[in-house]
Amino acid sequence: MAFTTPLTINGEQQPAAYIRASIRLSNPQRTVVQLEVWTSQASRQAGGQPVPHSWLPGGFNDTPQFTTDLELQSNNPIEYGYMLLEQSGQFPEATWNV
């Protein structure tokens, strides 16, 4: 499970940067999601490394925090993280669940 979105990486526009999320912390008050970014899904599948944080545009938060939503239903913690990201509106041009 991941998503793609247009993103400027190291000064170059990537039309479909590949972003994978994992839960870094979750408690009844707060959930922190850790994002890893590749230039593309092909790069990720070919074994490429995630891009360094310093290559991401200013303002890109690779550890977004959310108020834990105890009413949100999901099958597993990873799916829950993606649901929080999608509902946040931070990635309006994203293609989800790639």
C-alpha cells in the first residue's frame, strides 16, 4: 500500500513520486506517520533507495501528526495511517492505494 503524487524532488518535478507510509507512533491522543519518498514507483520496485529528506521541498512534512480518530475503522494500522493521510487533504493530487 502506497500512494503517488506530483512532487518536486531535489529541484526536479516528479509527476508521480512514490510515497510509502508507516506508523511511527500511535496512542489514544496522537498518531505520527513516517513517510518514505522515491522518485517513482519504478525506482522503488527496482530496489532504489528512498530520497534523502534534504531533497524534499521545503514544507514537506515526512512525519505528519494527527489527532487519533478512535471512530475511524480500518483492518490494520498501516491502512489506518493511509486513511488519516487521505482525509488530511495534504496530498490533493494523490493517487491512493498503488
